[in-house]
Amino acid sequence: MKTIAVVILIGAALSVSGSARQHDQMKHRGAAAMGFDQDASVHHFLLKRDGGEIVVTSKTEPEAVRSHLREIAVAFARGEFDKPFATHGEVPPGVPVLIARQKQLSYRYDERTSGGAVVIATNDAAALAALHQFLRYQIVEHKTGDPLTVPQ
């Protein structure tokens, strides 16, 4: 029994180590794709009844954050999700539908204290479901701790 417990503990440690390494790799890719230090910024992905928000702030690089978010608002509106792919090394869930239904979504950049936000809205049920799927993925991947459900 002790051998099994040791194997389980080693396996769990390797899994956590691999997960931490994957997260570090994502942050490194994200810094290259976004143009600012991921450890010096705070990301939030917020689900809303009619869409959601991507909010990023940085005490050290607010202009770089703002520039990135302006680019994201324009790119997403065109159906271009290259930066999330570059950051995560895979196509995030929901992206194929967001591309297919891009005309049913609106993307707006808002400047915020120490950064900015991309505000996304839609009246289309399929686009909304895909957007929430995309934002939930971001919440988990970036480990933001944001709610995975839409506030009432």
C-alpha cells in the first residue's frame, strides 16, 4: 500500500509541476502575443447577460495594455482570433462560432484606470453561448478566479 501511495503522490506532484510549466509557457507566449508582461498585469474575463468583458490592467504598462485591447477589439470584430491562439497554443473553445457569427457580435474598446476593456455584446443566442464558452476558457487558463456563471 505504501508503494501505491508514493506512486500516487509522485504522479500528483508531476501533474501539478506539468500544469505549472504549461501555465508559465502560456504566460510567456502571451507576453509575446500581447506585448506586455503577464506577471505585471491583471486579467479579468467577465460574463454578462448580453455578452462579456475582457478587462486588463497594469500598474507598469497601462499604455501597452490599452494598445493590445484596442487591437483585440478590431481583430475580434473581423473574426480574427490569432492572438488567443498564439497565447494558448490552441484554438480556444467558442472561437469557430464567434468567427462564423461575427456580424452578430459587437466589440468596443473602453479605456479604464491603468488599462482598458473590450466590451462584447450580442442578441444572438448561439454567439452568446460561444462567447461565454470562450470567456470561461480564458478564466480557467489565466487562473483569474472570475465567476464562471453569468451574474443575476
